Amino acid sequence: MLLISSREKKTLEVITVDLVQYINISDSPVKGLADAPLALVVYTDFQAPACARLAPVLDQVLAKYPQQVKLVYKNFPLKSKHKFAGRAAVAALAAERQGKFWEFYDLLFANYNDLNQAKIEEL
């Protein structure tokens, strides 16, 4: 439930929110136990500073709850803001087909501020 109050209007509004959503993760890279009961599905952009800062936090969650949580990656490149995010996403999925997704994921976020076509190819 979400409670929204207004001191000015002297009101309290109660909103019921269903936080459980079905998201198809069958073809997505997964970090952690495949049968973990909780999936954190993260839509990310490899050039976004906020996404780069979130990556190590997600690793901490996985380390703290290794039996309960798995991380599921989904592409969400903001191409209008980040010129090479789409190319990085495609390259990451190619790395996934080679069994190297999470290593490449870490490299992309370590270099998010310097991504360009040459850097993606280098990584």
C-alpha cells in the first residue's frame, strides 16, 4: 500500500500497488542461482552513470542473499542520450552467446564514461 498525505488539504489517500509483475526472463543473462525465488530484473544502459553506480550495489545484494536473489539483465539503452549505449548492449549480448556476458558487463561499466566504437571493440 502507498499512503499519500497532504497537510494542506488534510487528506490521506491509500493506493494499493501490486509490485509483483511477470517479466519473461527466459532468454536473459542471469547472475546468481537460476532457481532463486526472487529475480531482480534490471533494465540498464551501459553509458548511464546511475546504472554504472548501481552495478556494484547489485553485486552486494547478491553476495548478501546468494540463495534468495538472482540478477536478470535487460537492455534499455537510452540512445537519444548515450550515443554508444545501443552498440554496447548488442556487444554484451554477443558476449553472452560466448559465455562471457558478466565479464563484459563489468568491463563496460568500468569504462562507461569512455565508451565509443573503438573502446567497445577493444573490450
